[in-house]
Amino acid sequence: MPPLPRDVEPSNTKLLLTVDEAAAVMSLGRTLLYRLVMRGEIISIKVGRTRRVPIWALREYVRRQMAASVEEA
């Protein structure tokens, strides 16, 4: 697992988000975020019967998307 980004403060920042929270953070629809999670494009974990998205996984997804868009240009 990658280390926590330097700007994450565990004492006052959630480390795991619900899919709804992650969708809101990303300004994406809930359905699209679930689709990305189910395809494995955004890493998630199961906690009991719920799915949680690590905050670093959202940053990693954005980083990969940015790198892909630079390669296309």
C-alpha cells in the first residue's frame, strides 16, 4: 500500500470515504464512481457490508488520468 500523501493529516481527515462521499469529493455521479470502483480503476475495500474508498486512491486515480491525458496530447 502506498504511504499516505504528505498533505493528509490522520487526526482531522477521513482516511476512508463512502462511495457517496468519494463521488462528491470527485464531483462525479455516484453511479459513475461505483462503476470505476467495480472496474478496479479506483481502489476500494470492503468494511463489513459496505465499500470504502481510501482518500489516496482518489488522488492516484486523478494522477493516472492526468498522465494519460498528457500522453495523448
